[in-house]
Amino acid sequence: MRITIQALIEGVAGGEQRAETIGVVERDADCVPASGIGLFTSETPSILKQLQALALGEQTSQFVDRASRCRGCSSRFATKDSKAIISRTAFGLARLDSPRLYSRCGGCRISAGL
């Protein structure tokens, strides 16, 4: 038996959807149930870590997309540099992309005001 665990990611306002595979659990149908049913404690950390990485990645990209647009004309701010920051989570350290943005819009000259 093979169980695939997927997360369905929906865009803002019910837009696009996509499925991401988080983990796969495989069990031999011929084995005795006493050998274990359900998820094993050795499997859950990796599944939860994958789910955490997926959630962090989606949240980070959505925040960066929103923060990198001008509130006046919706054009993108220019990027000075990009680096990775480390965030501590319940499931270990997570590496997140963090762009450094210019604080003024090149088109309408409005300040970002974050």
C-alpha cells in the first residue's frame, strides 16, 4: 500500500491551484498488523519538516511579492541585493530568501514606507 501526502496550494482570491507532494508512506500488505499501523514516529518529523518548508516558502514568496511592489503604481521596486536569512522553527532551521529592495519607486518616486 502506498499513501501519498499532498498539500493543495491555492492562490489569493481562489486563483490558481497546485498540488505539492509532501511525503509518501509505504506499507507491505503482507506484514502482520502488530508490526505497526498508522504513521511511525520515525516518519513524522520528515513529513512535518516538508510541510513547514512548503508553508514558509509560500508565505515568504507572497510577502516578498507584496512588499516589493509600489503602493502607488504597483510597479516593482528594484533589487539591491539578495541574501538568505535563517529562521528558527519548531522543526529546525529554515533558510529563507530575503531581497534587499530600494525604498523608492523608480516610476512615481513614492517611498516604500514599510
